[in-house]
Amino acid sequence: MWDRLWINARLATMTDGAPYGALAEGALASADGKIAWVGPQGELPGTPAELAREVIDLEGRWVTPGLIDCHTHLVYGGNRAREFELRLEGASYEEIARAGGGIRNTVKATREASEEELRAGALPRLKSLLAEGVTTVEIKSGYGLNLETELKQLRVARSLGKELPVTVSTTFLGAHALPPEFEGDSDGYIDAVCAMMPEVASSGLADVVDAFCETIGFSYEQTKRVFQAARDNGLPVKLHADQLSDLEGAKLAADFGALSADHLEYTSESGAQAMAEAGTVAVLLPGAFYFLRETKQPPLEAFRSAGVPIAIATDSNPGSSPATSLLLMLNMACTLFRMTPEEALLGVTRHGAQALGLRESRGTLEVGKVADLCIWNIESPAELAYRIGFNPLVTAVKDGRDVVSGAV
Ligand code: DI6
Ligand code: FE
């Protein structure tokens, strides 16, 4: 017998075939936290009452996979509202960074914060994501820039996944910015990051390694050294690539078989081609594009024609995207990048899972995958991307259990 059976559902399975992998009169069952059955209700192998201990009549509501936010920097100290004001007075994000502000401001506040303070700061941001149906989230370090503080951030990220009903994937982003004590010696800092790698790996606190390959971040060669150290220590990689300029980050990520390359506004066609061949997901971050008032569009057509899977994420961070709404990112991906609502929803389900190396267990409604679901009060899946600032979540289900009840 199954534990739970949802009937009279419209299912957006996000598998291939019909748009959204949709099934109009569907049913879905869970057992032991996994999807045990999914298909047309008429093909159920018995009456609902015979099949499951609990039957939930969805009365035609839509069900999608639980949402996945595959790129965030949720754990940090302080905020950067003051820099927002400075930018409105005319300073650019790069100017603020070069003057010693930007990421370094957050590094100072993060180093000074206790684990409890970091937890308390991140908790409401994470709850905001969960309230919209996020069941899996990636959280990066990168505001410590020394081993002690990077591990502190990663420990807090891990503990949030134990405290709240969400799967947390953690990423070590030691090569995010140059800390003040290494001013003028970025190669020396990269040596230090590589030297942190064995302990980061053995701590078990990081699932993936990331870096910021950019003129205000680290060079192609420096990033390559970080990736090599990650590989030597058995950790997969992803990259902040080509956000403000084309340093061929997409190609570098592809060369290392990266799970994803993220941002990608300045990526070339050949970079997109290399990603397609490597199976590297393109993670687009419309919140950062919007908040920094970027004008250079990521090469969507190149990704589409090369067959690169495209994911969408909040990039939730204090400097370039203080966003805690993944649904808003769906709308922005469509309005700013001209993605279709179906592409956007794939970006926070199937392709978001792939960007985290979790394709086998999450991201679609298929038998054997984790029973992470969202039940929505909508008439079509496109509404998830269409509305602005509206949350139609009825219930979020994590590992087969109801964990969040929405307001509608
Ligand atoms: N790119 C980003 O968008 C974030 N990090 C990065 O490398 C911004 C981080 C920040 O400004 O605090
Ligand atoms: Fe980021």
C-alpha cells in the first residue's frame, strides 16, 4: 500500500513530450518519501481507497516538482543597502568593488558574525523561498575568504537544511574576491584557496566548488588552478562565468566538465557550444541582471540551438541580487531574457536539479524520484511566470509530507 495518493490532479511532470510534460487527469502516489506511481488517473491499478492509506482530492489543481533554487549566497552578515544608495547616486557595481566595498563589505560583516547570527540572518530569507515552494536550495560560501569563516558559512548552510524542510546543496566559493590581507597578491590568495581544498573536502561541508572568473574576480588561469585543486580532491565544479566581461569562463567550465556555468551575459557562441558538448547547464540569473541594470543579454538563442539546458535561480546575495522570490525570477527570465514560461519552469525544476548534480533524484515527477511537490492554485503552468508578486502555492510537499501551506 502507498502512503499517500493525490487524485484529480493536473500534473506538470516536466518530462519530455507534451508541453510541461502535462497530464490533464493525473494521479500521483508516494511511498517512503519517494514517488511510487504517476500517470493518468484512469490507469490506477485499483480504487484510491484500496491503494493508499491517505487519499487527497486536488479538485483539478496543478502539481509541479518542488522548486529548486540552484544558485544562492543566502548566508552572510550585514547588508548593502548603503551601496544601493551609492549606485543610485551614480557609482557602478565595479567602481564600488574596486574602491574596497562590495563583496569585501560583506566579508567584514560575515567574519564578525557568530554562527548563530548568520543563521538568524539567513533564516527569514530561506523561509521566504520555502513559502513559494522551494524544496531544494544551493547555498554558497564566499564571504569568509579564510578557511575558518568559509567553513563557518558552510556549517550554517548545512544546519539550515536540518532545521527547515529543504534539501541544501553547499558550494565552496573561496575564490569569490580578494580578501584585504592579500591586497596586491591575488596569486598568493589562489595558493591559499587551493591549500584550503583538502580540508574543505574532508570536512564534508561542501558538495561543489565554485569561483568568480571576472576582471574584478579571478583570471582564467587562476580559476583553472582552483578547479584543478577541486578535481584533485574529488569535488565537482561550477563557475560564475562571463557576468561582466567575456573571459572565456564558459569554455573553462566546460573543459572541467562543470555542472553549471552561471550568469553568462557575455558568453560567446563557441562558449555555448563547449557547454553543450560537456553537458554543462547554463544558469541564468535575471535578478542580478535587473538589479545591476545590465543591458547585455545572455546568448539565449545560442544556448537553445546548441541544446544547452537552461536553469534559473535567484542568486540571492546582498550585493547584486537581494532577491528571495524564485517566482519573481520566472517572470524576469521571461520579460528580461525572453524565455518562455515553460523554459523558465524547466529552469527551476529539471534543469535546476541538473545544475546541482541531482538529476537522478529530483526535478521531475517520475517514479523513483523524491516526492517533493508543489500544489498550485492556477489554471495553467504559465501563470507561475506570468504573475508578479503573487504566490499561488497551496501546499508544498517534501519527502511525501506536507510542509508548507500557502495563503491561497
Ligand atoms: N557574482 C554575483 O552576482 C555575486 N557574486 C558574484 O560573483 C555578487 C556577490 C556580492 O556582490 O556580494
Ligand atoms: Fe552568484
